Amino acid sequence: MKTRLILAIGMAMLAGQALAEDWSLTVPANRTIAFGNFTANTDDCHFIGKPKMGVPKPPQHGRVDFKWAAVTVQEGRCKGKVAHLMRALYTPQKGFRGKDTMKISMTFPRYEGGGGPGGDFYNVQVVNFDVR
């Protein structure tokens, strides 16, 4: 059984792509935003594994939280199925406006036919915020 990594920025689902480029996001001051959803699924749309999230370089002017959530897939091969995912949230410090940056990491647990040596998949992503 083949497994795919899915990453969603906002609510759009992007299937099977590793993260290659830095993200740049505009964030309203004094508001929390969801900036990424992380999940994995099999070819027949069974969502598997809960990714372990980390913040190897935290933002200097805000905080990052992770929330386990369930959403209905809106497009693609798995449209209409419920996806369980880890949602990443960023909250700037109260009153802060300006640039902030962080690094987020994810590790998927071992699973049959996994994505790397021993079945683990690991990635680090740079996220740049412009708080206005």
C-alpha cells in the first residue's frame, strides 16, 4: 500500500509534494491564523498517522501552536472523505507589527511502506510572517 504526504496551506490540499520553498505569509496584527495542515494518507484515502510537530527555531515575536483536527476534503481523489490532520497556528505578540520568522518540523510515525529510512518522514520548513 502506497502512502502520500499531504500538506495544506490554508484549506487547499496539495498532495504528494515535499516542502521545498520558504513560505511567506501576511498576518493581521493581534489575530491567530492557521498556516498549515499536515497529514498523510494511503492511495485509497485512509488517513494514517499523527505527525509529531516541532519548532526548531521559534518565532521571536509570537507563538506557534498545533491542534489535532478533522476536516472534510474539498477536492481531489479523496473529496468528501474526512481527513485527520495537525493544524499549525501562529499568534503574533499583542501590538506587534513587522517581520517574524520561524522553522517548523514534522515527523511522521513509522508505517507500512513509509517515506524514508525505517518508515519515518521528516522535514523542516521556514515560515516568514509579515504582521500588519
